[in-house]
Amino acid sequence: MTDKCCGPRPPEGGQVVEAHTSACCADEPRGHLDWLLWISLSVVAILYCIYWVVDLNAMPEWLHHMSAGVVELVHTMWWGVVAGALFVGLLGRIPQELVIKALGRGGSKRGLFRATLAGLFFDLCSHGILMVGMQLYKRGASIGQVMAFLIASPWNSLSLTVILIALIGFWWTLLFILCSAAIALISGYLADRLVEQGKLPPNPNKVELPEDYDWRTEVVGLWQRAELTPTSIGSLLWEGIRGSQMVVRWLLVGIVLAVLVRAFVDPAVFQQWFGPSALGLAATLVAATILEVCSEGATPLAADIFSRATAPGNAFAFLMAGVSTDYTELMSIKDTTGSWKIGFALPLLTLPQIILVGLLMNGFGA
């Protein structure tokens, strides 16, 4: 029996009864205000309202760019955030043993392969994927599995893959998918080996499945207890939002930084440096790091780099850097795991591979 959603509460006899805890426990406020969350939320809300309330001719150009950028990003990202929150809430109610059974044993090749496939086929935007990835860590997935899941899915949803095929062609899209999956598997494998060597901290949420664990009985029980009502869906969404508070915080910060760049940095500066060269590839990675672009926005931008700059490697790097170097990803990983080492391991493991593949693609496509 639990007290609200967190922690076991001892019954009258004084003995603690083991119970699954909700994902919201780790993110429960501890008596202090999350200033970064509320300041960034206030800035985004004010700019959003300004766009609809203030006359365009009555505001300076920089303010128009910022308010219009906020509206564009919010309208692009909201569905992915809501869908991600629902998945997070759902994962919070699924027993930890069942999640681990579905993903496979952490540190194993099969577990990495399953996590990569999950990333490839999850039809969510990159921000929704991030929310789900952080919840998988809380449910016991290994560091390598979490990284493989995130790296494989910055743009690899079914809908965006179809769009990318229309923009750059089938064979280039297939090559992008295969290369992103390979980078995900290699990075996840290396991350798990670093954990084994003690260079990265292990996931404290890890569980070992009992030999007689029957996942079919667990699934049947979950199905029988499931309720599909507006109240239950609303409760699920609220639990997901609470469980994803640290991710939402950095998404809002990313929106603010992105619109500042859009307002005060000339877009022509980026376009001039996106050519198929080592310098162009480096500039692409810098731009992808600074710009907080959801996967829906990254896909057409990458296609534009592909066609106008004739730089397929830069386009691939732009898509992949959305998870490899983005500060939203790094800070969310750090906040969730409590480790700067794990946060910085993501770019350190993936960037060399992304740069190598990008240079090869540019040379091949020239």
C-alpha cells in the first residue's frame, strides 16, 4: 500500500509492504520552486500571447521573430509532448519486470537490438521520444539501451520517413536509416561496456527477472484492469507530465534559446557555411546544437541542406545531432541519471561516428 504515488507506507503492524512506485516519485518537488521551469514557461507564454494580441506593425522586428518562432515551435511540438506524456504515464503503470522483459536484458546484444528497433519504429517526435527514453531509464533499462533508443529515433518515425523519401529519395533515406541504426547499436554497446568497466555509473533502477516470471499472465492482468475513460486518460496524462517535468523544463529553455537565435542571427550566415566540406559539416553540427528543432522541423531543414548545399552528409549530421549534441537531451539525461558523465557520454560516443559517416556521405554524394 502506498501513500499517494510515492514510497511504501507501513500498515498498522509497522511492517513495510513492497509496492511498485510511480514514475512521478523521482520528480516530486522537494519544497523548492523550479525557477528555470517557471521562468522559461512564463517567457514562452508571454511571447505566445504577444503574437496573437499585439499588432504586427506595433512591435519591433526582433519581437515579431521571437513571438512567431514560439508559436511555430509550440504548434509543431505540442502533439509530440502530449503523446510522449501519455506513453510516460503508461510506462509508469506497467510493472518494471514487464518493461525489462520486453526490452531484453541490459548489457546484452539482444537488449540493444530491441531498444534500437523500438527507437526506429516509435512514431513520436524527438521530444516525445526523449520523454519516453528517460522513463525507460527509470524502469530499469541499461545506459546502453537508453542511448540506443534515443539515437535511433531522432527522425525515424514512419510518417517522417515517408516525408523524407519524398524529399531526398528512397535510397538516401534507406542509407540514413541504416547508418543511424548502426550508430545507435555501436554507441549503446560502448556505453554498456563503460558501465561494466566502472567508468560510467550503472542504472540503480535495474532489476533481475525471476526465472519463473510469466509475462503473459502480467499482460492479461493489465488488460483486464485497463480503463478507457476520459478520467483515466486525463489521469494518465497528468502522471506523464509530472514524470516528465525535467524534460519539459529543458524543452521550454530550448524554445527560448532557439527564438533568440532566430531573432538575432541572420539565416544567411548558416546557409553560407553548409557546404559539403569538413567546415560545412562542423557548422551544421553547431547549428543543430544551437537550434531547438523538433523532428518535424528538422526533416525539411535537412532536406534543404541535402538539395541546396548538395551535402547529404551534412543533412544526415543535422538529423543525428538533434539527439547527439542537443542541450535538451544532455541536460535531461543528466537530471534523470544524476550523472554528468552519462550526459557527456552521449556526444562523446556518437559525434565521432556521425562526423565520419557525414564525411563519407559527402564524398560519396559529390
